[in-house]
Amino acid sequence: MGLAKQVEALLEYVAWTVIWNKYFAIIFLVLGLYLSIGTRFFQFRRFGDIFYNTMGTLFRKKSGDATDKGSRISSFGAFATALGGTVGNGNIAGVASAIAIGGPGALFWMWMAALLAMVTKMSEIVLAQTYKQRYEDGSSYGSAAFYIQKALVEGRGWKWCKALSFIFTVTMIGSFYFAPGPYTIVEAVQSAFKLSGGTAIACAISYTAICYVIVLGGIPRIVKFAELAVPGMVVLYLAAGLFVILKDIPATLDAFRAIFVYAFKPHAAIGGFAGVTVMRAVQIGVARSVYSNEAGWGSSPIIHASVDVDHPARQGLWGAFEVFMDTIIVCSISGLMVIVTGAWETGRGGAGSIGEALSSVFGPFGGVALAFFLVIFSLTTTTGWFSYLESLIVYCVSKKTKEERMKYVKFVRYTGPLVPLCVSMFFFYHGTVPSTVFMMLDIQSGIPVYVNVIALTLLSPIIFKKIREFETNYLDPEKAARKAAKMSKAKTGSDPV
């Protein structure tokens, strides 16, 4: 066995036997189920309210309530930034790699994890909003590190929880510096335009330069870019994907059959696909769901904590919808594309599989379109994570003055984009295949999840209390007022003039 194969075997062992072992995958699903039961399956009972108070706000005039007042960014801005941070490599290259490793059944378990994770992410945001740190300049920061410190270390006197804050912060910072954006760009442009290695690397360097332009403007510029780029790119990607899927209805029906059958049945080797057990499909599906929608990871609540709202759970609604949009909608499109077209059977995974799926319908233009999608999505992911990193750095130096805090933040802004570029070029130089790269990402994303699972479990009574409070004092009165307004309008409209 060559060195490359030995490294790949080691990574596979660490990813699926140590970190995302079969017990932890089940524990993560059980946590989502526990939070769902504790909130009386809020994500299903109140899905109408979730949509009305998130995307629904974009189609009606602002009501002038207390939401977003005094915030540096709006609720939609936080949503767009968080969605931009999640919709990207994980939804395109990551989903294709998950199916290349775990077979079509992995997509089913991504769905299951996401449906439960809607309330998991909402819970994280509720805690981040409740325990966020406010500063004299009006700025506010929050993350799992903050709510562990304030609620568990200071609130309950559990000094051992300081270790949880430390582990979360260090591994999340590592997750940022290990971002695969430039690597995915190289893979995509090479596949689309048949470029030489040197030219592809030049594209990755140009991508990093664009990141600098956005990041150096701080969180306001990052959010503005996300607000402009994310909605349009998601719509275009979904349109292209739906065309591929619906072009061959019999193949689409076969794809759905394969997803449900192989979610509960081992899949034999086929083509370049090595074959998997049911438990491996569960492990990969759950792990890739977390990497894609980031529920339980503790990343998205960082930007959501920057918004000032009238109740912590109101911002949590955006998190629940974020998971639905990210995994149930976008990841499903990616997964179905590679299954319908058979591109997953090569076992290679990565953005190239999506490119093959698009090219099978759109010809050479498919690869070009993929490169365009990946550049924009990778930019929103990389820059969105800078907003997370800023909060993590602020937590590390929270006791220092504003001027001292900003020195650390500026250092990260000026040096941060270079590390992912160097890491990506290392992978590219050594010819690392995408599925191996994403196994590395699964390893580093798993450790913060362990910490967050513990914190969410310990703080679940607060989560349940806050969500019940929000339903009783905010959602129910608002719903009654809307119903009364509709009845009044209908009665007025029916009366003779």
C-alpha cells in the first residue's frame, strides 16, 4: 500500500471510527429529537410562523416593531451571511463527496439530521442571543464560548466548563484556517476550462485577493456582500439543478427509490464506488449534514448574535429556516443531480461530480456554470466565516479595551486568507482527491460539535423556557392579531359601499 493510500485509510479511520463514530452520529440525532420533544416539535408545528417571520418579512412592509432596531446588521443580513457561510462547498462538493463515499442512502440521513437540526440551530441562536456580550460602542458578540462561559462557568459555577470554551474556540479557529475554498476553486476551474495547474493556482490567488477586498471592510461589508450575492446565486443554482433533475423523470424516480432503499440496506460496490454498510451511510449523512448546514457546530449563531431583536427566539426562527433552505432544498438538488445522472458512481466526489452532472445536460456550459457558482458560493462562505472568526477572537481578548481588541481583529483580517490558500495549494500539489479533503473537514468539524452537544444538553431547560415564552408572549398574540386583521378586512370588503 502506497503512502497516499495509507494516509487516506488513516483519515477514514479517524473520521468514521473515532470522531463521527456510529455512536456519536446516533447521539447527534438523539439530541435533535430531545430538543424537538422539549419544544413540542416546534419546527413542524410552527413552520408557518417560521416562514412568515423570516422570508415572509421580505414580501411585506416592516411593521415597525422592535426587531433589528439599533443593530449593526439586520435579521436578513445575519441570515444571508449565515446562509452564505453554509451554502457553498458543503452543498456542492461536500454532498457529492458524501454520496461518493456513502452511496445514495447518505442523502436520506442528511435529510433526517436536518429536520431535527432545525430546532438544534434555533436552540444555539437562542442561547447565543441570551448570553451575548455587549460592549460600550454598541457592538455585541456571541457564540457557544460565550454561553458556556456565562451560563455554565459563571452562572452555575462549573469551572470545568472553561475547558469546553477553550476547546470550542481553538477548534473553530482551526476550522476557519482549514477552509477549502481555494482548493475547490482550483478543482472547479480546471474541470470547467481545462486549465493548466499554474493557471488554476493563479485563479486561486485571485480568489484570495477578492476575499481581502471584502474582508478588510469588516462585518458590515461582509454582510452587504452576502445580501447581494446569496439570494440570486441560490435561485440560479436551484433552477439549473431542477432542470437536470426534471429532464429525465424515470431516472429521478429511480434516484428517489435508491435514496430510500439504500438508507436501510447495504450498497454493493459499483463503478468507482466502494460499497458501504447502512451504518456508514448514517455516519456520513449526519456528518455531512452538520458540515453543510452547521447546525450543532456553533458557527452560525456567532453572526446571529450580532442582531438586536425583541426576543432571542425571534432570531432563532431564521436559524431554523436556514437549515431547511440549506439542506432540504439546496443539498437535495446537488444530491439528486449526481444520482440522477450517475456521476456519483465514479467514487471521486467533489465539485467535479456536480460538473459532470451539469455537463451531461448543458454540455461544456455546465462546467462553466459550476465554476461560476462555486466562486460566488465559496466567497460568501469564506467571507462569512470571517465574521465568525472576529467574534471568536473577541472572546479570546474580551477583557481588553476596544482598541486592543481591534488590533487582534485587524491582524486576523490581514493574515487570515493566506492560510487557507497555502493549505489548499498543498492539497492540490499532492493531488489529493476531493473525498479525502472532505474527510479531513469532517474530522475538524466534529470536535466543536462534541462541545456544543454537551452545552446544549446542559442548557436545554433554558432553551425550552425561552421558546415557550416566545410562543406565548409573541407568536400567539401576533397570530391572533393577523387573524383579526384578516377577518376585519374580509368583513369590510364584503360590506356594500
